[in-house]
Amino acid sequence: MCIRDIGKAYIWIYSLVIFFVTGTDTAVAQVTGGQSAFEYLTLSNAPHISALGGISVADPDNDIAFALQNPAMMRPGMHNELELVYNNYYSGINIMNLQYGYDAPKINTSFFFGVQYLNYGAFPETNSIGNVIGDFHAVDYALTLGASRSYLEHWRYGADIKWAGSALYQYKGSAALVDVGVNYFDTANLFDIGIVAKNMGVMIRKYDPNNPSEPVPFDLQLGASKKFKHLPLRLIVTAQHIYEWDIRYDNPADLTNTNSLGTTDTASDKGSHFGDILFRHFIFGAELTLAKRITITASYNDLERKELALQTDPGLAGFAFGAGINLNKFQVHYARSYYYISGAYNEISITMALNKLFGLNQLGEKIGWNKENPDWE
């Protein structure tokens, strides 16, 4: 790593820390969920991501799913990777994700494409007196197209455009969104840091033309990971909602009994909650590599645990675990995420190296289909 790169990395990280700390002076408590349209865009796009806590913007592992988390993570080593994800969510909801990458060396650009689709199933439609007159379907979907390029020795920057749509009974909406990210990876010290601004945009079609446009689920995320040279372990930390400080919500369970008559006061506890507020921003993950082919992953998302765990039986809410098998032509990832005591959410995906599976002979040579790139230079 050259001195110039070290200086730029230091200034960049220092600026982010100052922004995060000073930006907390005037912020007030916010509810992170349910305040925007198209909230499904905040869901994990692959089991590998879910096993890392649902967000991962600075993991240099060779998995095309990371390009949809931070567009700067797309690189030549992911050329011709296709990942397919299809799982049953809660209550019969079906989720499908697809992500594909292609590198164009002549223009020094790596492209990626993604599809997100949620099918909520069929619902009975009734008239005003309760008679069933048919049924209707509800779906959400998003199409993403992005690209990234390298800068100097260790930097990559990228962006994508996203078209999000929703059809919920007679109400339909759509939005145009943009993600922008930067990544720095020190190949010598195996240290990675990334930042991404997600879902910047506006609604194109409102659910109700007579109402104002709903906000979109913007988030600013910062992450870092470190892999040890003599230990097959990578530690990952991710900060979410770093543009606002207090992301707690007014939970009735936090109300204190201060009334002299013995009744519950309507005012929430005003004590110090610095630690609680701080850690709600963070996701901690670890990934262990066994025999260079098998990965074991575990993570803890403090925000999910604080919002989803029951006081009487918190269970494993906020925790997630996963495993992966990395073969020459295939990757298989599995994740088990805990949101509630009623049951965990299981996911599985398969990633294929299309250039290793299907050669296109002379056409493949002409369009660069068959080439194999090193993951990191």
C-alpha cells in the first residue's frame, strides 16, 4: 500500500466518523421500519447476506450477491456469475432473487444485473356484505442494473439504477432509485472498508394520486472487514442508518410508573440510553473458512433483536447463521435467520460460473464469455 493510499483512506474514514458523530446533535428518535414505501428493498437478497445480518457492504468474498449490497463490490473476478435464490418466506410468501455479473475489460467496467420478486399469493376479494366475488394477487418487484470501475490500486467505485414496482390489489406504485458505493480493499493486509448510499430516488407512480408521494427507504451504510493471514477467520462490522443517531421507537414496554397514584405514566423513560442507541446501528459478523471450500458464518443484528425479541422469551432474535460450499463451478449457500420465537427463516441459493459450465466456442472467445479473471489483482 502506498503512502498516498493510506492518507486518502485515513481522511475518508476520519470524515465519515466526524459526520456520524456531529450529525447526532439534532437528531430525534425515529422508527426505521414502516415509514417508507417499498420497504421490501431493505430485505436481504441472498442467504450469504442474511447469514451476515442482512447487510454486508465490505466483504471481499467472491459472491455476486455482494454487488447488490454495494455496487462497488462488483469486479472482474465475478465475471459470468449467476446466482439464483428462491425461498418460502413467512405466511406463504415466495421470494425470488437473481443476480448476474459480466466484466467488459475493453472499457474497464464490470456490470451486474439483479431481480427481486416477492409474491404474496392470492387473497379472497369480497363485496360490502362479505360475499366472495373472486380473488386478487399482490406482488412487489425491483430491477437493478449497475456497474463499477477501479481507481488507483485498491479502490473501486460503483453505482446502479433501480426500478421498483408494487401491485397491491387496486393500488399500484413505482419508483426510480439509485445506489452509489465506494470500496477500499488492502490485498496485502486483507482489510476492506466500504460505504454505500442506498435507495436514493423518488416515486414515479403514487399508490393514490390524490395523496403526496411516500418516502423511499433511503439508508447510508458503512462497513469494514478484516481477515487474518494465519487464521481462516474474517471479522465484519456494519453500521446502518449512520445519517441519524436515535433510531429507537416509542415502545410502550419502556414506559415508567412515576405517577403518585400508582398508574402508568404516559411519558417514556428519559434516562441515558447512549449504549442502546449506539449499538442499534451495528451488525457484527464472523466467517470461518474450513479446508478452503467450506465457510461457516454467524452474525448479530442489535437493531433486529431490540425490535423483534419478546421480553418474556427473546430467543435468538437478531442472530443468524449460515454455511457455504465453494466449488470450482458452483457455490451453495444456506442461512438460518431468527426474527421471532415462532420459527426461523431458512434460505438456500446456488451460484454458477457460467463460463466454466457452458463454453460458447468462437463466439464465447469473441465476446469474452470464456475468460477467467483473478478475483482481486
